[in-house]
Amino acid sequence: MNQGTPKISLKLPRISNWLILLGIACLLVSIGLGWIVKSVLIVVAFLLLTPVVAFFALQWWLKRNLIEDNCPVCQYEFTALNQTQFQCANCGEPLKIEEGHFSRLTPPGTIDVTAVEVSSVQQLED
């Protein structure tokens, strides 16, 4: 055994994998199959850009369609999607959105009445 000679080893697994991929890409380009490399790069770019574009598109859509207001019956504040019918999370009243505000969903001909508390009672004599 030769114990006096040092062993030199380079362990570059990450770099060697990239070098192998680069070598394969150069080989494909040199034999006229560069369109495969370009197609793979386009697919990778598409996969990287799609989530970013989807994130900003979803934020834009939510800003346009989420309405935050108070329930007209119990004054509970919550959010709902525009142009939908829903129930109040607190009192269960059926509601809809009209002009950016919550309103009661009532059948046609229904008259809303507001009760007024009377502080003193006077008795009338006949």
C-alpha cells in the first residue's frame, strides 16, 4: 500500500449535475434539436411565472368583488362577495348587495317598520 501519496477527490455533486445538463443541451443544439431545449426552457418559464401572475390577478379580483359592510338588522360587520345572496353570520337574516351595501332580501310588497321605544306612557280616559 502506498501510504505516502495523498488522495485528492473533488466532490461537486451539484455542479456535476448542472454540467451534465448543460452538456446534454449543447449536444442537442449541435445536432439540430435546439427546439427541444427551447421548449423545455419555455415550459419552465411558464411554470415559474404562472403563480406570480395568478397571485396578482386574484388580489385584483378580490378587491373588486369583496364587500365589507354592516348587517342592516343587527349591525354585525362582515364581508361577502358582490352580486350574491347570503345570510348574516350573526342573526341569519337573508341579505343581498345593492350599490355596495347590504340590504334585506324581502319579497315584493314587504314594508319595513322601525320600532320606536316610548319612554313614558300616558293613559287616556274615555
